[in-house]
Amino acid sequence: MSKVTFNRLMCLFFSVLVLISFHPVSSYGMDSNDVEVIIGYENEAGRQLILEKSSELESDFSSIAAVAVTIDRNSLNEFYENPNITYIENNKAIKLSNTAQTITEVSETDSVKETEHWNIQSTGAPFAWAEGFTGKNINIAIIDTGIAPHPDLKISGGHSTVNYTTEWIDDNGHGTHVAGVIGSLRNDTGVVGIAPESNLYAVKALDADGEGEVVNVMKAIEWSIENNMDIINLSLGTDDDSEPLRNMLDHAYDSGLLVVGASGNDGNSVTYPAKYESVIGVSAVDGRLNITWFSATGPEVEFSAPGINIISTFLNGSYGMGSGTSQASPHVTGMLAVLKQKFPQMTNSELRKELINHSQDLGKAGRDPLYGHGFITYTPDDQIAPGEVTNIKLNEATSDSLSISWENPADDDFAFVEIYLEDSYLTTVEKGNESVYLVEGLEADTEYAFAFYTEDHFGNQSEGTVFIARTEATEPDVVDEAVMEDEAVVIKEKADEKTSENDEVGKKQNTTEEIVNEQVALVREKDSAAENQQRSSTREEQSSEQEAVSALPSFANDSKGAPVESGMIAKENEVNKEVSSNKPTAGRTSQVSGRANAAPVDSDKINASLNAGENKENISDLEENEAEKKEQIELSQQADDTLDETLDETLDEEKTEEKENENKNIFVRFFNFIGNLFATLFNWIGSLFS
């Protein structure tokens, strides 16, 4: 073989390999022309034709006239015009309404009791349980990713319709979360479902990625029909309409099953299968009962339910928080299970209508595209409140507390009593607890109003009963009688001592008054003597002046001398008046007497001082003696000091005034004398030269 021929053969070989590598081959060994389809038939002849032309039978549905097969696309051409064939449809993809990534594992749920989660409280599920309706013996098929084992779940059975496993164990987490919303056990652990005693069945139709095909879902629905399921939950969807899927759901509904589907999470129109008439479409609301931003809405929405921050069971025995219409749908499923237990004779269509009676109308009146008929919330049959509390008594009252007791009503459904104090919530006392309550920290001698409201297990509350009670007044301090007697004796002794001291002070004050009176009398005698002496001196001076004038030549008959003599006489009169005006008066003496009435003074020392003429020194000695006396008389100290000071000041002022007046009178008399003398001399000299 030549080299050229060899090269050509090698090129041809590689070309074939390239062509083979790009030749389309379907998965699972399908031919390039093979397709997976669902074909409906009119009769048995049509069914046989499909089976003959198919390379592989995926599912021969017994519930509807259809088969799922793998067939060469070229063979389909003869089916389009065949009257025995009703439709041909590709097997379409379908997936979860939301993915497992939207579910976040939570570490614990112990901080919130299972019945206190907002979705349980808002739907009124505890009222249904109080009536004895928990979804018991109701079979629910959860067509999803399966259900994982969990201590808070009881799985009654399951089935797998996916190709890669026959196990229905959840490998995604979504199906387990949905299952917990429907039927978590009521065991005071973790969470609780709307229908905690319902029978949960895990029907795995989606893979670990939350994806699947319409055929898988159809097979899961058919399994549910064949295995006597009562309700089917479909938290999944697709934007594509599917005739065989619709037919299968219609058949399920016609068979008496209730089918609930999530409306979708794209915020647009409702997705399939919730869009079908046989399926109850559910939108999602938040804790304030507002439609969520993600919830798909439209005329197909029939009810709304909690869909934000829903805590439920998750993988590996944990709990997770998720949001979506996938979480809203199972709330409706659980509520229908409760109603089906309550009304076992009702058909699925009747139960569908009954659910309207357990809904709170939101949005526009009646059914609307956002909330449908409204938000699901169980309404108990019992709308009558229990009886009021009776025989309310005030057990004990103090200045700051009140103890009150009462008797509960005899109603079987009575649950607890709520107590309010002055319109403010005070406490809740449950049925099994003692019917007595102590309120402390109150004001003394104050009236308080208590209101008692009874409530049953269904939330029916009585109109209430008011009870008025008053705290005691503040008690006075209790004093020991013996102590009081001792204090009385002490007080009496002090009073006696005070009386004795007052008597001594009174005696001393009397003595002081006598001394003051004696002193005032001496002062008056002295003033009178001084006045008489002054008058005598004045008369002597006037006599001397007259003698001096008479010794000079007389000008009585001289016309020029007359005025001079008159002027001298007038001047003398003025001098006499001035001297008279400077005399001590009785008024001054009286004033001194008035000031001195209360001052204690030693009369002997005052007389000695006055007789000796030692005025200032004796007054100073008197002050020192009085200071010693004040130390001996403690209670009259301040009064004595004040009187002594007043008397001393008054005496000093009088002495000073007397000296000033005496000095002034001497100088006035001297200058008057000199003036008169010079006037007489000038007149005499003048007469010599006239």
C-alpha cells in the first residue's frame, strides 16, 4: 500500500469519527428520532395503534385514556389524521414553585411554642383541635420531592415516580417542609401542622433539584387516586398548559379527591396546575394579611394562606424557614383535612364551598384575584361565650395590696379568666389553677376596679364582671405605752424646771426694774440740779454785765444813745433765749426712763458712781458686772444684754449732749459778754469826741 493511499484511509477514518461524535443521540439510549410523548386515544383501537408504533411504553394510564411512550417522530405523522387518536403532546418539564435554596435551616424553635407560630394562630387551627378535629384518618398525598424521616413527622407511606430511584425519601428538603406545614405532630416539640393527626404520604415526583416531568406528576396523581387519597397537595408548577395533566386532575376531582395547588412565585399570572378548575389555587399573604410581592395572582386564586417566614420540618431532623406559595398551599390542604374529618358526609365540592365559611374576606368584597374568597381561618361552631365568674370576694386588704377570689363558670369549654385592673391587662388564670389573685404595690386608702372576662377554647369571651375593692388606710405608728409614760415624765420634769427658771427670771426682772427706776430718779435729780446751777450762773452774768454798764457814762437822755441801749437790751434778750433753749427738758428725761424700764441695773453701784462723779468709768464697770450676772442667769441672757446695751447707749448720749450744751453755753456767754463790752467802749469813746 502506497503512502498516499494510507493517508487517504486515515482521513476517511477520522471523518467518520467526527460525524459519529456529532450525531444526536437521545438520553437513555434513545434514537435521534425518538421522542417522549403522551398520546390520548378515543378507543381501544387507538390504544393498540400507539403501542404497536412505540419503541418503549413509559406509562399506560388507567385513570385516563392516554399512554406515555417513546416513539419515532416519523411514526407520529399517521396519528394526526387518525380518528382514534385524540391528542399528541410532548412530555413537558415541571418544577417546584420555589427551590430548596429559599428554605433556611434554623437552629432551634424552643423559644416559640409550637402553637404560637403566627401561621398556626392566624388560621385558627387550635379552635378546630379544641372541637376534636385534627385531620385524623384523612389521607393526604404530598406530590413533591419526597419526605425525609423526621421526629416531628409520622409518614404513613409513599411512592416514587422518578426514574432514578424507587425510594420516596426526600433528597431536596422541599417536600419535607411542605409535609410539616400540613401535619407536624402535636407533641409540644418543634412545630405543629394544621392537621397534626392526618395521614401523610410521600409521593416523590421531582428529583433532588426540584425538577421533573408532567408524566411523573400524572403517574403520582394516578397513584393517589388508586391508593384512596383524600387530598392531593401540588406545590409545583409550569407555565405550559398540558391536556393530559388537566385530564388527570379532572379525573382525580371527579373521583372525589380535593386537589390544592400553589399559584406560583413569579408575581404574574397563576401557573399550572393551580390554574385548572379542578385545582384550588392558593396565593400567599404575610403576617399582616397583605398579599406578598412574589405571589402569582389572577381569577383562578380561590383562597389565600400564610406564605412568609414559615417554620417547618426540614432535612436531617432539623427545622427550616421558607417563604412562597409552596408554603401557602399546604395550609389550605391541612384545613380541608380538618373539615373533611368534621364533615365526612360532604363531597369534595361541598367541602370546597364549606371552606368559604372558614375564610376572612380580604381585599374587595367577595372573591377577588388577590385573595380569592379570603384568608383561611377556622370558625368554630360554638359562638357562645362561657358564663361569668361568680362569688367575687375580697379576701384580704392592706394599705398596698388586695387579695381577691372568685368561682369559675361550669361550662365544659371554659378555658381561662383574664383579669384587668383599671382597664389595663393584669393576668390570666387558667381553668386548672386556684381562683385567687393577689395584687400588690397599690396606693393606700384607694378604690380599684377589677374586670373579670371568661373565655373558652374557641376564643369566645364574656362581657365581663366588674368588682370594686379598696385598700386600707395607712396605720399610725404604734408606740409602746411604757415609752410614752417615760416621755411624759421627762416632759413634766422639763416643764417644772422651766417654770422654776421663769420664776427666778421674773424675780430678777423685778429687781432690775427697781434698779432702773432708782437710776432714772437720780438722773432726774442731777438734771434738775444742773438746770438750777445754769440758771444761777446766767443771773450772775447778767448782774455783772448790768454793773459794768452802770459804771459807764449814762446816755439815757441822749437821742443818739437810746438806740444803743435798746440794742444791748435786745441782744441780751436773744442771749437769754438761746441759753434757755439749750436747757435740759423733761421730755429727754422721760425718754431715758422709757428706754430703761427693762434693763437690769445694780442700784448701789449706780448711786456710788453718780456721787463720786465717775460717770464713764462706772458705766464701764457696770457693763462688766452685768456680763458676769448674765452668765449666772442663762434663760434671760439675751434680754439682759439687749437692755444693758440700750441703757448704756442712752446714758452715754445724755452725758455727751450735756457736755456739749455746757461748753456751748460757756462760749456763747463769753462772746456775748465780750461783744457787749466792746460795744460799750466804742460808744463811750465816741462820746468823748462828740
